[in-house]
Amino acid sequence: MMPTQLAEAVHGAAAAVLAERGLDQSVLPDQATVSRTKRPEHGDYASNIAMQVSKGVGVPPRELAGDIASHLANYPGVRGVEVAGPGFLNIWVAAAAAGGVVREIVRQGDAYGRTETLANDRVNLEFVSANPTGPIHVGGVRWAAVGDALARLMRAAGADVVTEYYFNDAGAQIDRFARSLMAAAKGEAVPEDGYVGDYIGEIAAAVVERRPDVLSLPEPEAQEVFRVEGCALMFDEVKASLTEFGLTFDVFFNEQTLHERGEVQAAYDLLTERGYVYPKDGAFWLRTTAFGDDKDRVIRKSNGNWGYIAADCAYYLDKRRRGFEKVILVLGADHHGYVGRLRAMVACFGEDPDRHLELIIGQLVNLTRDGKPVRLSKRAGTLVTLRDIIDAIGVDAARYALARYSVDSAIDLDLDLWTRRSNDNPVFYVQYAHARMASVLRTAAERGVSRGDDFDPSLLVHEREGDLVRALAAFPSVVGMAAELREPHRVARYLEELAGTYHKFYDTCRVLPHDDEEPTDLNRARLWLVEATGTVLANGLWLLGVSAPDRM
């Protein structure tokens, strides 16, 4: 019995009680909730449905809970129900019904855990989107891990998700990048506001190799060559490092496209038509204060160039015109000031920012070793880059570590911890559990012990077996909740708990018979349980973009 099935049974029992009493059934929630209990003496699951509806129907919650318990006790697969506290239902599930989850997991394979929680959502998910003025740094690495995990989670919950990388190849920072390259190519000092790091010299040399004539061109033409060629080379490196991280985007979108297609002008015209653009001090301003921003924003400068928000306006409209109902942006800690202006921008277009825009603001990552800050990269100046992280701890550890914590908390990433082959390294702990399960299944095959085509789930009555079965049954709800709340760290913490539950089971319950014994039905049932647990661990690791090795 899956928790969702039990929740339906609880809802049905409550509806039946209200109907019998002639009470208003509209007070019932759309879905009943059941949660795993922390202590076995309190049952396998608990529900507070009686407490939710008692006030609405004028019946004391314990009295209502007693009637619901009487109905629920007759439901197939329910072993017992008791009323606890002010009106909680503590529910015990029969071993055969609980163990049926194991059969379902093995048969569904990598589809297990998928839900329809977000089935009606069509989402554009933009993350990383680092400017093409240098390699992806450690902050961007975190958003690469978190963003990809979010995309996987939301798809697993039924959403239609397109991942997008916005390549900001226009504006003042690109001009500074081009001037920095040109200075490096000429052997001159980098401009005071320019970019530093060995990579600048490397890219400058590559531009000269591509265009040997560039240094003989007039300065404005030379700078344009360095801009175009430098951005292209930097973008190639960004894509290559993302691929090395195991990440591919559905769409790479260039800001320059918005200008070339006239979309910036079109967005400006629409906002003007709607009455939110006004002249002041020779420039034109977007009246974002009308919708809660702390100040209005320059949309067109006095020299005729576009303000920064102009491309944001055009890009948002472009996404909406491509059919996305919700635009999600994953932004770094230095972008808190963008929240008010972007929400106001959406409102200026006459749209609802609560419905169409979602901003996820993350916190910083600090690399440490022995409790002290670490600087890994000379090539990128003071930055720590994506390739630095990969070289230091590997892709799996980096992805897991960066997705393991809530995005609104800063991370101190201990490089020694995440390379350690021991149980205090969370990713090793989870991957080792999967490898241990694969080893059990290999040994069974080598000894000719087959799990068979089916098994008797009623045999899984040991306390440790029950703990493991309940943990496995919770996986779809963890996936759905993590997707809905945009919190991939919930999956990581679940996997660590599941690995621990498995180790306790394996240390207590013998899975394979001794060499001189014939396999029993209990051995076969436990093999099903091992295989199901391995499937869930692999599915959860996949959601985080992490491998599930069979050997370690």
C-alpha cells in the first residue's frame, strides 16, 4: 500500500462518516495527508484529518476521529487504527499491503517516484547565465547543480520544463572584456576597470590566432573583433565546462538576438503605450515604483543607449510569447535587489508576477580546507571556477554537495570531507549503499539464488524490514514536495536517511542463505527488498545528477 492509497482511504473514511452523520462534506480537504510516524508504537502512519474538519462540522475532534477509525479499520490492508492525543489517527498497515510497495518499485524501475504534482505547469527555467567575461565561478557552479536538479525534479513531478542559459553578450561589461583582451594582445596593462586572470591572455592569443590582422586594424574595429571573437571563445569554454559537469541546456539564448530582432524596441514601445515610460533629465524611465520597486529604472539613457532593464523587459516578453506560463530565474546572492524591479517589470506589462514569475535567490559558497578558506585558481584571477571544483572533488561530489543544502543558506564546502572515502562523506555514504546492494544481487546471481517473478510481501514482518518499506514508500511524496517547493536538498537528505535505514536492515536481517542452506521464500522476499531499495537510491541520485555506481 502506497501512502497515496492510504491517504485516499483516510479521505474516503472521513467522507463516509460525515455522510452518515448528515454533516457538510465540503469542509473536507481535497486530499487527506498521512505522514510517517517517528516511533513504531505510534503506528506506521498518522493523519490529522479529524482535527482539520471538526470545527467546520461542530463535532469534537476525538469523537470524529473515533468514527473515522472504525471505518478505516475495515479497509483492506489496514491492520489497525487508534485515536491519539487531541484527535490524531495512528494507523498500522498490514505487512502484505506495505510490502506490496516493493513489488511496485521493482516493476516500475526508473519510473518509480514520478508524480503528476506539476502536470499542468509549462516552465522556462533559467540558471547559471554567467556573463561571457570569464569562466563560470563557484557561485555559478552551485546554480548549475541546483538548477539542473530542479529541472529533473520538476519534470519528474510532471512539469514541462525548458532549461535556458542567457548569454549576456551586449552592454558595458562586454566592452570592458573586449578592451581587456585587446590590451593583453598588445602587451599593455589591463584597463583599470578591466578583467584580470591568465585566461584573458589565453583568449587574447586565441583571437589573434584566428584573426592575425586584428592588431593592424583601427582601434574601434579591433575592439569589435575582440568582442565578437572573445565572446565566442569564452562561450565555447563555458559550454565545454558545463558538459564536463554533465549539464546540457535546452536553449542558449543570446542577448544580442533581442536587439537584432527589434524585441527591445518592441518592449519599450509596449511599455510606453501602457503609460509606464516617462522622460526625465534627458533619459527615459520605467515607472517601476508604481508596483512596489524602491526606485524607477532608466530604460533608455540620455545618449540613446538602452538601460540594463530594457533587455530584461524584452527577454521576459520573449519567454512569455514562446508559451511559458511561468518564468523561473535562479539568481545569486548579489541579485536580491533585482526582486522588486523584476516583479514590477512584469506588472508593468499587465501581468501577475505571482503567477508568471518566480525568483530563487541563493547564497554563497565558500571553499575550505582544515577550516581555512581555499583559493584554487590562478588562471581566473581571484575566482574559483567550475573546472577547479571538478578537479578538486569530482563531478558527483560537487553536484551532490552543492544541491544538498537549502539554497537560502551559505555553504562552507570542505574539500577534504568531500573527497574522503568514508561514511562522513554524504555522497560516498549514499553511493556506497547502492554499491553494497548491487554486490548482494551479484552474489545472489553467482550462487544461483533468484528472487523469482514474484514474492510473498507478508513475510516482511521484521521491524527493520518495515522501516525500510515505509522509507521506500515515501519517495514519491519526497519528489513531489521537493519539486513543488523548489528544494532539491530534500532528496539528498532523504537518500542519506534511506541509506542508513538500509544499513540497519542489512546488518539485522540476513538476505542470502548460508552456503549450505537452500534459499527460502524469506530470502527471496528480502532480495526483492534489496533490489527495490537500490532502484530508489539510483532514482534519487539521478534527480541530483549523480551516478549510482555498482562497485566502489
